[in-house]
Amino acid sequence: MKKILSLILALALVMCAVGVLAEEEAVEEEEVGEVALMSHEEYVLAEMDAPVYVETYVQAHQNWWNDKVTVYAQSEDGAYFIYELGCSEEEAAKLVPGTKIAVKGFKGEWSGEVEILDATYEIIESDPFIATATDVTALLGTDELIEHQNELVAFKGMTVEAYDESGAAFAYKDAEGKSDDLYFKVSKDGKTYDFCVEFYLCGRDTEVYKAVEALQVGDVIDLEGFLYWYNGANPHITSVKAAE
């Protein structure tokens, strides 16, 4: 009799454990796998740390490293910053501008930059989409600028200012090795703004990196880049040209 009771108790414990595991799997599936496809507006309205699921198009990505790549993506209705998307180097090479991807992850924020974290993705067969830079010059210094966060944007007729007391037009993040981000300041209508060339997006051999190294205080330039946010607007610039 004792053996039978022991067997019944053991069976009950096993069934309980199976039920708990099934419940945990169901919750995980509900949190990540079953989230509905979102529009950009729905993504913006989602709570921080909430699961998100969007379809969008690669516009650029930073250098692949350690089985991760950070992607700048945009659709017709808005843009996304996908931080450290897991993929192999071979897979990263397929994420060329215009490629459509479905992305599942969690909405996060760091120093004002809203991003997708812990993401997975799949490539979707589609006609490519390449964003055209939106001129947001008139929005500099306004609350409306953040509505274009992570989009490819343009700034027209910006005047290069001295970056620091040395009078230089720019500064290296790594002044000794000259192998990291470039920082520079530009002004419009009496107000000055901090811009950046992100080294892992546009390295020292790119046209934009060399163009910033050649800047002189007082130059008037047109710029394009992705509207990254770091305690305020801190665009990752991808193009620098003399103002038209």
C-alpha cells in the first residue's frame, strides 16, 4: 500500500512539474513569439521592455563583431535602431541596404535612444526600399525633432564651429590612435549642435570621415545621417558636402 501511495505521489509531482514547465513555455511564447506585427506608430506607443515585432528595411549597419551587428533600419512610416542583432558574419553580409527584415525583440532605451534589443530576424523577399533623407534643419532645437529619431535626415547650410578651445574644427575620440569616432560642432541661426561620425559605421577610409578631417571653422556644409539620440540629438553623419 505504501508503495502504491509513493507511486501516486511521485506521479502527481511529475504532472505538477510538467504543468509548470508548460505554463512557463506558454508565457514565454505569449511574450515573444505571439506578439502581433506592429506599425511604427504602435511600436512608438509600446511600453519600454515590451516585446515588439516589426517589418522594416536595412539602411546601413555597423561593423559585424562577436556574432552581432547593429542595424539602422527604416520603413515608409518610420525608423528603428536595432542594437547588436545576433547573426554570423556571413549573415551580416546579406543585410545590404534595402533588404526587408522581420524583427522580434524588446523595446529599450539608453540615454534617450530608443532601440530594439535581444532581437532575432529573418529576411523577407521583397522589392528593396532605400530611404530618402528628410530635411529637418528647421526642427533643430525643437521638441518635434525627436519624432524623426533614427530616420535618415538632412541638415542644410550648417556652419562649422570650433570644437573646443584649441580652435580645431573637429576632435578624435581617440586622439592618439585616430581610430575611433569623430566629433564636430555646427551652428544654425545662432545655435550650436554636436554631431558625430560613428567609426563603426563610417570608418577612416570612408568619404565622410575624410571630409570631416578636412573641415575648417567657418565652412558652410550640408549633412546627412541617421538621427541617433544621446542625451539629445547626436546624429551619426554619413555625408558631408559643401552647401549648395
